[in-house]
Amino acid sequence: AGAELLFDKRRYTPPDGDQTRLLTQPVLAGTGPAPSTDFRFQAAVAELGLLLRNSQFKGKADLARVIASARDARGADPEGYRAEFVRMAEAVRGIGLARK
């Protein structure tokens, strides 16, 4: 209900150290730059994977959103791989492989 989307906690050990350090950072709604085209496309690919595996972590993943997001985030596609992904996701919809 608040502005906080998530709270990031990370531990790391510096290369020259033996003690771990904790970094924490709240991520607030509406802060920071918008996600890049590459990030949005990768998110669509990951969402399709969750659907195809019927993952317990798929949450509200939706095939229509995968297709729309991938189309919207095609960006530069000189080899045509992103367009091919969109066609593949549409084929998945056509044969009903993705389970809700």
C-alpha cells in the first residue's frame, strides 16, 4: 500500500577481506530511470519461461502480457531474434502450452 516496492539486502565479501558486509536499499515506486528496452524484453522472456514450466513462482504471469511486452520492447533487432521470440510466444498461445 506504500511507496516501497521492495527492500534489497545483499551480503558480499570484499576480495581482500574475510568479513561479509551487508548492503540494504529500499526501492521506491516512481524513483529511478524507466526500465530499458533490453530489460523489458528479458522480463518477457523470463515470464514465458515461468509459464511454460508452470512454475510455482509464476504469480500473475500472463501469456497475453508476455506477447504485448515482447512486441513493445523489440527495439533494435538486426538478427530478427526478438521478432522470432514474439512469433514463438504466439505459437505457444495457439497450441495452448502455457498453463495458468
